[in-house]
Amino acid sequence: MPLRDMTAGDLDEVLRIEQGVHAHPWTRGNFSDALESGYVCRVYEVAGAMLGFFVLMPAVDEMHLLDISIAATHQRRGLGRGLLEAALQIARGMNMQRMLLEVRPSNTAAIALYSKAGFAEIGRRRGYYPAENNAREDAIVMECKL
């Protein structure tokens, strides 16, 4: 999968993808902070068109998958699985012991993707995500041992 480092110049396109697939998307500031913090930020491009990205935060011996997205027009083609595998390979290459992530219980497609890739639920974070009408939604915490 052709990946390259995300740059500040990519943020308009990253935000377009993010806003097209998430009801409560990250902000430009979130992505800028990730870049400035030295997180592992990669974009997936084909023929100059950005189709997806991910943001990984290394912490000692574990990697935290903070965000992963495939453009809405390119979903359901196995690209998300490929992008997730690339993230796992990067974590393994950095000698991480596990990868962690949070996912909304309502995001059944993502849960299925993560489960197929070897992630298992290890806990819940109550009221973690913003939801409709000022409500909050729990997060399922998932882990993949590397």
C-alpha cells in the first residue's frame, strides 16, 4: 500500500476525508498537534489522490491508533483493512508489544474490521465520545497483541 508521511500541506484533504466519514470529526488543530508531537501520521494515495490516512501515537512499548479513515467514496473495497495492516506493520517494526484503540459501539463496521485483524475488546470508557443532542457514547477499548 503506497503510504507517505502526512504533512501540514495535506491537512485540507485529510479534513475533507475526516469530515466525510465521522459525525464528530477531528479538527485541524487535532491533526496539527499530532504532526507537531511527532506521532506516526501517514496518508494513503493512489495516482496523486488521497484515499485515506491514519494517526498512531507511540507510548513506551504500545501503539495507540488514534484515527484511521478511508474516504467515503472508497469504502467497502478492502482499503481500510490494508491501511490497518500497514499501521500494524509499522507498530511491529517499532517493536511495540500491542496496539490499542477506542471505537464507538455504534460503529459495527469498524468493530468487525478490527476483530478480523486480531483486535479484542478489553474494556469500556463510559461517556468517551460526543453524540447527538449533547449526549455521550461509550468507547469500546480494543487491543491487538503484536
